Amino acid sequence: MVERSEFKGKPVLIIRRSEDDKYPFTFGLTKARLILENLEEIKRFVEENEKEAV
């Protein structure tokens, strides 16, 4: 579940696992760009560690 909002007049994305998620993942444009620039490394990190997290 993803929604757009504002924090101190700046746009942010809020990502929740569900409507009841008490601790959503919130980030703005600067972090969104950083995530996009490193998306392949993030994917690799998930693939390498996914087996251990189960």
C-alpha cells in the first residue's frame, strides 16, 4: 500500500505493509533518487539475504 503525502511542505511517499502498519516506510525525493541509483544493489542484497530471513 503506497500513498503520497507531504512533510514540511515537501513531497513524500509512505509505504505500508497493510492499513494497520504502525511503522510505515516514509521517504522523500532525495532518498527516492538514492534508492533508484542503487536499485540493482538493493535487489542483490535481498536475493543474497532472503533465504536467511525466512
